[in-house]
Amino acid sequence: MKTAFDKRKYQEDAVQALFELWDAGQKPLLVSPAGSGKTVILAKAVKEIVEVRDHMACVLVLVHTESILKQTRDTFLACGIDPELIGILKAGVEGDAVAQIQIASVQTMSRRKVRPASGYVLFDEAHHIASCSWAAIAKDYPRARLAGFTATPERLDGKSLKEFYSTLYEVAKKSELEREGRLVPPEVFTWEKGVSLDGVRSVRGDYNNGELSKAMNRPNLIGDAVDHYKRRAKGKRAVVFCVSILHAEATVAAFVAGGVKAEIAHGGMNTRARDKLLGAGGRLSKGETKVVVTCQLVSEGWDLPKLECVVMMRPTKSRSLFEQQVGRGARAWGKKTSYTVLDHAGNYRRLDVGLGVDPVYSLEEGYENRGDGKCPTKVCRTSWCGMLLPISVQVCPTCGFEFDMRTKEMIVAEGELVRMRAAAEADMEVCIARIIWAGIPPEEAKAEAARVIAGRYAGYV
């Protein structure tokens, strides 16, 4: 049967590797970058099971939310799986109890005392498996062939995934997919120091949501986000990630007041309303709405290749949440060669994320290389730019600011670049840029900046 998806070697290789690992008695976790077609790999594996490997086998596919459930079914159909073979298990739906392939939401399955018989159990967004409800389902299928699929193999609570999976298989690296034109890289604008979160406590490894909402739901921060969008991404389709519904409501109101066509999306919306806004033929896709402001609704399992901008208004300590959110814009589409990230949350600096460097994963620790070997970064220090750049860049491609590479002092430990210190030198760069921005000719700016810095750093050597 003809399918709606082109053949991609890394996806075919992943399906082949999955069966080889199963044949070797393994319980694999397949890791594939956001936007790489993870659900397509899952669908192709299911198709291989029922059409080639084991015609009589029952397959249970577990997904995180009901919105992802519909998307998963649609992908299965697009991959050529017979709709007569597919049953749906979710709240309020009777479903087909004898269907060979059951797609179920974890919430529904965790409430059911009788679970469908299955020889294969596949978990989407599989990093959630260490939670109690997911773990209970997994333990009810001790003889089944089990596998997980995720873009982010890490749990914020620090629980190891090794209890549930025996091996990790990396489907493809983000840099490889960017070279192939499957994904596009981000152009990141962030703050040097980030927003102050003093007094915001942590709960289970991330910020207390109520306190974080109060810290971020401030008119100056929201207004700044609108201003940056209009300067950096005006007219682009964008998604804005907020902390709470109150925060999202205030943010969408500010965008609308600023003349931007914006709408809010939240978990309380029914499926039909959500599809009309966020679906492939929805208002955002058509460009009728330019900005969708959301609160933890489209972090996982939502793909819109036309998305051109991600605005981060939700600070987090979770690398997984960060990767899920920032990855929403990574899919290639048409002539899109990059997408814009406006990081008002300061997540790039907080999480020490390098540019153009692939993470290394492990079952024990999730993101294994937290800083080891990654590309050091710096923020363009002109007051109106703020682009995140690799440390070696001499001229900012956005504003044209020239960095003085000679006066930087590099701190080296055991042959590894740890950080870059730029005390008076960095201030000089900022001061020159601001003086030029104020209208003073460039040839006079350096001397003027030197006088300012000399007064500020009296006695500095």
C-alpha cells in the first residue's frame, strides 16, 4: 500500500535495528531528535510487525495525551496501516476491544483493571515510563517485546530509565539531519544574565509553577517579548511557551494590543477547536493567526513544519522540556533554512546549551555531556541585538558588531575550554556599541568609550 511518507534511510535502519535488538532479548529505547519523524518510525515498526513479522500478533501503543493519540492514529493511516486493524482506547470512547493494534492513552490504561493482551508494547514519549502509572503498565507485560521512543531520554526527577530499558539506540544525530536538509538550525536570541528568579523555589527538580508564573507575568517582560517578536520575527508563525494560563492570557492580550494576530491554546480546549487552530489546515498553518500562546500544550507530539519562531517565556531546569519546546520549529519546510528562537526565559544560558553540538545520551543520566566538549557560546552585547553565537565568531551576522578577539582572556583547565572571562573588555564592546547607537561616529566612539571605562574601572589592570 502506498504511504504518504518518503523513505528515509535512518528510519528504515531504526526499524531494522529494533527487530535485531528484540531478537537479541533487549528492551530498547530509541532516541530520535524532535522533528525527525519519531512517530513515523513507530508506525513503520508496527506495520512491519502485523504485515511481515508476526501476522497474528497484538500490538499495544501507549501515548502521553489524547491529542497525541489522534496524531499517532493519523500517522499510522498515512503509513499505510489498514484502519480495520486499529482500535482506540481513551476516555469516553468504546473502542474496538479485539483490534489487533490498540492505541491507548496512558491515563485511560492506568484506570482500567483489565488490559488488552499484547505481545508487543511500544511507549511513545518513553521518558515518562519511570512515573508510577507508566511503570505499572510496563510491569503488567513481563513477556511482551517492549520498546520506547523519545526525543529526550531524561527525567527531571533523576530516576534512571535503565530499570525499564536495557539498551539505548540513537536513531540519528541532529547535525546529520540538518546536513541532509531534514531539520533546520535555530538562530537564537537570549539574555546574557537572564530574568531574575530570586525567591522562586524548586519542586521535584523544576521551578514552582505558581511562584514562577508570578515572576514571569510582569508587564515589562511580556511587553519586551512582543517588541522582540515584531523586530526579530515579524509576520512569522510563532508559538510562545508560557508558565500558566494566566500568564498566557496576559501574553496573548499584549500581542493583540501590539497589532499581532495572536490566539491562546490550552489544555481545556476541545479537540475540534484545537485542530482548527493548531492542525495542518488550521489558522496558524494558513497564516490567519501568526502567534499561538500556550501553556504546556504543544511541548510534545505536535508538529507544524511551517513554524518559523519559538518564543520561550517559561524558565526551566529541565533539559528535556527545553529540547521539546525549542525543537518545535526544527522541521524543514519549503525554503526555510533556519528558525528564530527568542529566549526570554534565559534557558540557553541556564542549561548551558551549546550551539551546533549533538548531545550524548545514556540510560543512567539522560543527557550525559552537560558541558563536556560542547561549543562555548557568547551573547552579542549590543543593547538591541542579543543573538547567541559560537565563541569564535568575530562579527555578529545580525547587527554587524565586531568583537575584539585579541583582548579576551581564556581560562583553561586540563586542556579544556571552560569559560571565557571578559570583564573590562566586554564592557568596552558594549560601551562602544551604545555610543555608536547614540549617533557618535565610529572613529570617535572608541576614545569616548575608553574615557567612560577608565572612570568605571579606576585601578583596573
